[in-house]
Amino acid sequence: MVTDEQVRRLMRLTPKEKTLATAAAKAGMDEKTARKYRGLGMLPSTVKAEHTWRTRPDPFAEVWADLGEQLKVNPGLEAKTVFAELQRRHPGRFDDGQLRTLQRRVKVWRALHGPAKEIFFAQIHTPGELCQSDFTHVSKLGVMIQGQPFDHLIYHFVLPYSNWETGTICFSESFESLSEGLQNALWELGGVPAAHRTDRLTLAVQKTDHPDEFTRRYEALLGHYGIEGRKIQAACPHENGDVEQRHYRFKRALDQALMLRGSRDFDSREEYAAFLRRLFVQLNAGRNARLAEELRVLHRLPAQHLEACKRLEVRVGQGSTIRVNHNTYSVDSRLKGEKVQVRLYVEHLEVWYGQRCLEKIPRLRGEGKHRIQYRHVIDWLVRKPGAFVNYRYRDDLFPSSHFRLAWDALRRRHAESRAAKEYLCILQRAAGGSESAVEQTLSCLIDRGEPITDAAVVAILASGGTPPPITDVTIAGIDLRAYDEVLERQEVGAW
């Protein structure tokens, strides 16, 4: 086959050579072919006939009319599904190798006659006009704190014009996480854009049980900063496309940074947060010019942060517990029957009564969980030891594994009622004094195989003979002269 380049070479050589045969030979073609293209004065690509005919019979010609009607009625039908149905209706007529032919036919039909496809329109972003935010899960990256998996989310904040971004560690898509993350981002930015776009905020704002309450809180947050709130349409994440794309790129950059670090395990959450902060600084390093354009038109920040907490008024139940966001927490038994105010923050909650903060409790993640502090209930459990065995939250009354081992040992040695009395007395010692000292005493009794009783614990505590912490390990020094003797023997043997 003659190429366009050969014909171009022929046209350049023809005026220079004495004969057409010489020019054709140097161009790499036959003299008759050279005469043909010299007469046409056109390149082969321009005179090539368009291939519009079939080289083999169409195996679907007889059934295509019915297939076309099916595709019109159900445009989402896959070619593979249709092909399987054809094989069922016409046994032995269609081979598996013809599936690709049908897929090409269906693809062409959809391009020419199928339903219109959704298209996306590139938008012009104006400096300082818009910010976007969303929550993204990063647990799959395998981050750990002191060897334990650190399951968390990142509240991700992005400016579409400059792509400047930042984020805050959080553990749920709650309103408190949204409030803290947004405020952290605005104060780090140093200004307020005109509008804030999010998804539908179903988890953080639009609660089904009290939608008005949560909507008012979100509107109050936006009003405090003078920022307009915008939401995307349902099932249209592309409308928040900038932050969605940054989710992917940020997590890929974080994964790469963790690989370079050589370990995904951090000594503390503070160390991990500092690592994230350095990563965001690195990602934003090339965006300073466009960010400067945005900073010139951003609105001023208010005088102070808005408190990122939810205030609730709950009554302390009969079991000295309160229900907060579908989770159960214990409080001091003296508050039984009283109404207390709870301030729910991102990672903790505060219990207020009489204008005083009485408790600061770590917030439980998720729903249907409980956190019972044995010091809140031990006084009455000692008086009602029979309630301990079947207590719904009994597992929370083992401060450590040594207390659980002590309870198991007591159950093996005594009846459950007697074991409960002894264990609760020991637990009361821990509540009234040093929990760590009682734990070390229990460890000593377990290691020695001695009976565990309240009296034995009191005796060891009174004598001051508590053993050292179980983490203290003494290793005898190694006498290196033994290695010298071995080497000397080997040298003598070699001689």
C-alpha cells in the first residue's frame, strides 16, 4: 500500500529526475502507480474509498427489529442480558463469541437513537464567592494510633476558585463536627466567602425527628458568619464537584505521604493532626497567587467563634443514667430524678447543674452504646449486691482486665451472691482510693494464686507491700566475657 509520504516524495523527485521510473524507484513504488498519482495530483488518503459495506453476514439481522423495540422501552438493558435472552429463545443459534458483535451494535444504536445523556457544564468561579465542604472517610488508609486502628473522617473544606483546602479530624457526620470543621477552616483562611455549598446535610442537619431544630442551628451558624447557605440537589454530587474531586486527590496524596513516612502508626492523635497540617500546607503551596485574589475580597470574620455544641435538657433516670443522642451515660447518683443540662460537643459532653459543670465525659460514637462510670453507682451497688450479676451494664464495671480476672476467680471460688459482695467491696476500695494500687494488688494475688478477698486487698494496701507495676520488667545484664571465651576456643582449635 502506497502511503501519503511516498507520494509526497514522488512529487518532490519528479522535477529533479530524468525519468519517471527513476523518481518512482526512489519513492519506493511502481512506475504505473507513480503515473497514476501524478495524474490524480492527490494523496492516497484523500482518494481512499469509505468502507461502508459488510465483510460478513449480520448474525442479528432477523432479530434486530425486536431488539430495537426492547431497547426503546428499556434503555438501561445491557447487551449481555439481551444476548443471554437470545440464546435462551434460539438454542444453538448464537455462539458466545458473537456477544462482542451485539455489544457494538447496541453501542452504535444508543449513540444514534438512544436517550439523551446528561452533560455537565463548566462553570466560571469568582474569587471569594464560594466555598464547598463535605465529610470524607479515610479509614481505609490504615492510619493507627499506638498500634490501634484509628477510624475517623475528615471534614474537608475547599475554595473552588483557588483550590485552597483544609480539613479537621472528626468521627461522625454530626452538626457539631460540621460546625467545628467549618469554623476552623474559616479562621485558618482568615476571611469568609459569600456562600457555602454542601450536600443535603441529611445526617448533620436535616434530622427526621426534629428537622426544624437542626435547620435553625445551621442557619444560626451561617448567620453568625454572614455566609449564604447553598445545597446541591438530591443524588447530584457533581454539583459539589470541586470538593468531591479534592476528596480523591487529597486521600491519594495522604496515602503517598504515609508511604514516604514509612509507617502509618502514630504515637498520638496530636502527632497525626500535625502530619495532616503539614500535608495541607504542602498541597496549598502552589495556590498562593489565586488565594491572594480571594483574600482581597473575603468578608471579615466575626469577633469570636460560635460555640460548637448542642444544648439539651434531660432528666436523670432511676439507674442514675441519662440518654443523649441515643446513647446512655451515667452521672452521680445524687442527681437521680433531677433535670440536668447537657452540652454536647464533637468529642465530649458536659453535664451542668446549678450553673456548674459537674462532669466532662468522652462522647460515644454511633448509637445504642453506653458508658457507665463505676464511681457513680458503686455506693448503691454495695448495698444491693444481688443486682450486680444481671446488671445490664455490668461489663462497664470492670475498669481493667485484672478486675475482670478477679471477678472470674471469685465466681469459681464462691457462689455468685458471695462473689458479688466481695468484688463490689474491692471495687469500692478502688473508687474511694487509688484504682491503680488496687489493680496492682489484684495482679499480685492472681500471680501468687492466693484467694482474692476484700480483706486480702486491704491487708496488702495497709502494709504498703503493693508490687511494682506489671509493666516494670527487670532484665539481668549479659556477661560478654562468655563470648570472648568461645572465640578463644575457636582460635585454639583452628591452630
